[in-house]
Amino acid sequence: MTAGQKAFRRFVLRSFEEHQYDLGRTLTWCERHYHKLSEPERIAMNHLTIRERNEVLSEIITLGLAKC
């Protein structure tokens, strides 16, 4: 996992847990609160490919399903 993926994963996981593993609410929150990231985190995440982002989201979805 790249540094950008790790930053993206941390950002999404924080919200995912706060929203009781509701992926829709989580992604909406992340979109609206992107400014809460530090500048290095934003830069790292902006360099992710679609595939890299999807790999992280797939892992998080699997984690959420395991919690249900």
C-alpha cells in the first residue's frame, strides 16, 4: 500500500466508524470535509489512481461487512 493509499484509508476509516459503517454517508462526509486533511495528505491522495482508490475502498467495504 502506498503512502497516499494509507492517508486515504485513514481518512475514510475515521469517518466510516463514526457513521456506523454506512458507506454512503461516509463517502458524502469525506467529499464535503476534504479540507480537514493536512496539505501533505491532500497531495498524496490527489496522486492516487482510480484503481488505487478503489483498492482502498474495497478493503474498507470488506471490513465493514465483517463488522455487521
